[in-house]
Amino acid sequence: MFTPEGGSIDFSLENLSVENGVITDKVTIRDTGIGISPEFLPHIFEAFSQEDATRTNSYEGTGLGMSITKQLLELMGGDISVESELGKGSCYTIILKLNIATEEQIKDWKKMQVSIERDISLSGKRILLVEDHPLNAEIAKRVLEAKGILVDHAENGQVGVDMFSKSLTGYYDAILMDIRMPVMDGIEATKMFRNLSRRDARMIPIIAMTANALSDDVNLTRDAGMDAHLSKPIETDVLYSTLSDLLKVNRDIQRKKILVVDDIALNRAIIRDSLESDYDVIEAVNGKEAWELIQTSRGLDAVITDIQMPEMDGIELTRKIRSDGKYNHLVIIADTQYGNHQQEDKLIDLGADDFVYKPSSPKVIGIRVRNALRR
């Protein structure tokens, strides 16, 4: 972060020795950044020490990072040193000693990984990732996509709020929020999310991702309305388990996801209120929008569709779903007027699984959906 645009950061790793079950490596990190003044260099590993703020005011911090790094390395039997020239860059040399894992440790680790894979099922969930640093965003995205999670990226808090505001209710399952960002930081963005006049904005899990791990920092994110606090660098297992806990999903107990399609908001609200205590509900305002969601949202289990809608009606939507083998698993329930037998026959021929009739009670809607999903 201290290397300006157009600069470079080089990383090299050299093995020095392997003996008595210990690997000794030398890591060299060289940059063409702003450099460190000769006056400050002898104090760089002192706790709470920071370079002249007039040179580094764009890079706020606590002054603990280098001190903690050196202490950790020394506890592991290693060391770190720095050479730097003001205005030209710095070179960090790290001596790292690592114990070679035993066969038993490797076996235990593999068992743990199998357990994690078995217990945590996040595939098909959609996350809004709000992170300004391109590399951090790319790493987080790859970690999430490794679990089958769908990721939308926003480069700052304002963009994140705008993306969420334009999305359909229930479109996102959780938000991963960096704290320090330009335009709008994570604290302010979280407050804006929680104050939006839509139900999912108050309920969606928001998880802080930050290098600030002090108790005051955690309290600040909690007070803003965040549900959890993860310290950078993010541990993948902690990230997965945190998402799993907040989304209440696992392999054995996973809420079904239902897409409700209707051009009238009141009709969508009636069905949503009937189902959302037992299912995850997302919405579309016509067949065209629903078809786009079906193609981009993994984990859908059922579609409840109105018939008469602009742009694409329910009959055409049903035809499209059943003409693509990828969606054979989707249950289709037509929401239609009672007594139109010709329309019912046509929908059955196209592959509809059941019907609910307008107006219908919440209890009837719940029973119809439950029975259809059991088939």
C-alpha cells in the first residue's frame, strides 16, 4: 500500500536448509515505494511507532504491525530485517523456520478438511463483497467461489449500497464488508444498509473484514450493525464457518430457495410472507427477469410463477425452464385463476408440477409448496 501506481513489488523465496525436521527459508520482499527515512528506520520495530504523518497520511495504521511481525517471527525462531532508501523503496528480509508436519499431523489435517467439507454447504449462496483493494477482492472471491458461492464485487461502500438497493429482495444472502475504503467506508455503509426501507436490509448478515482487531474496533463494527468481525488476513475455515453459522446452513439442514414471480408487488408479498419462515425467498417482477435469475442463481429449488405478466408470461417461462435439462430439478408451481382448465392442461403439458389459485390463504400456499418439494 506504500508503493504508488506504476511501482513494483518483488517477492522471492529461498530454502536455506532442511535438518532435524525443520525447514529454514529466506523470504525477500523488495518494493519501489516511498521508502523509510534514516531517522525512523532504527525504530521501525518499536510498538506504536509510525513514520512522519506528513508523508504517510494516506496510510493510517496503529504502528503495531511491524512490532508484532518481529515478535511472532522471533517466537518461531526466525527474524526480520529491513533496508531502505527514502524515495527509492525498501527491502525486507525474513528468516522463517517451520516444523515439517508428521504423517500423523497430515492425517489429522485431512480428516479435519473432510469434516469441514461435510458440515458446511454454502453452494449457491450469493455474497456481496465490498472491498476497495483489487488484490484483496480477488483473493476473497477465489476463496468464496471455491465453495460454490456466487460473488458480486463493489469497490467501495457507496457502490455496495447502490448495488444492494437495486437488487431484488432476498437476492443477496450476506455481505462481506471491508472497513477502510474511499468514498464511503464500511462503518458508514453498514449504517446505510440497516436504514434502508426494505426488510432484508435489516436482517442480512454483514461481516466485517479488517486488519483492526482491537476490542474497540470490534465494538465499533458491532455498534454500526455488523454481525461478525473477521481479522485480515482472513482464515478460510473461519470465514466458511462464520458464513455457515450466520446463514444457518449445513449439509443436513439447508433451507430451500424459492423464486416468486409476479408483476404485482402485493401478490409477491402475500406469497413471501407465507413462506419466508421456512424458505429463502427471492423475487422477480416478470418472466424475463425470472429467467435471468434462474440462469445466474445457483441453489434454486422451486419457482412460483404468475401467468399473465409483461415482457414474458408464466407459460413462456415454464416452457423455457423445461426446455433446458439443467433445470429439471426445479419445481414449478403456477399461480393462476381457478377454473381455467384449458390453461391448466397447457401448463401441465409444459411441465408444471402444481397450482395455487388466487386468492389463496398462506396455509394453502405452504402446503402446496411443501408437497411439491417432496416429489
